[in-house]
Amino acid sequence: MEQPLKSIFVKKINEIWVIEDDPITSMLLRKLIERGQFAHTTVAFHNGKLPIQQMRKRRDEGLPFPDLIMLDINMPVMDGWEFLDYFVDEFNDVKLPIVIMTSSIDTNDVKKSKTYSCIKGYYYKPVTMDNFNEIISGV
């Protein structure tokens, strides 16, 4: 049986949402979170529309939001930028760190990410254990 990889930090957060349309990348991120023991729960969404709907439901029911969102930029239905616009418009009072993870090398994406105060990091895929240690230590 494979042993979990211990993260450098002992901090473990409750819930991470992974918003990623590629099923292999999503699975790899969930496995990385699990092996590094970074969160108790990981929830995956394959576009930006589904987590917005879930956040509305949680708000209406008085349930907590996740502690961290890992967000891809290029996705069908609702991409990462559209997700961020909805998030800022509807949940501007929520202090929720969002980390972009992307394969885009467009420097305009990096610049655009800096216009959102909720963005706490910008990482190129593949996201590594070291990246996660850095991300979680800042949450």
C-alpha cells in the first residue's frame, strides 16, 4: 500500500475545490492533495458554472464555503475569467483565496489575474507538491 507523502507543513485545511475541465489533470490534483494531506475534503468541478451554483446554494443554506479554490482558466461552459467575474459580483464579501493553475503562457493572463484581489497565486501546470506546500502555507 502506497504511503501518503507528508507535506512540509502540518497545516491541513477543511475543503479545497478544484475547478478543472481536464479529467486527468483534475484527478492528478485530487491525488496530490490527498497524498500531501492538504485537505480533509476535495471537490472537483469541470467548469466554472457548477461551483457558482454550489456557492449560491451554500450561501442560501448558511453552509460554509471552501477554504481554497484551485481554478483553471480555459474551460467550456464558463471559463475561469467568467467564474471570477461572477464570484466578484456575487460574493465580494467572502474572503476566499483562489489560486489559478493554467497551461496558458499568455502574459496577458498573468496581468489580468493581478486585477482580482481574491487571486492569491498563479501557477503553471503541472502543479507540484512544492507548489501546494507554498499555496497551503498562505491560506
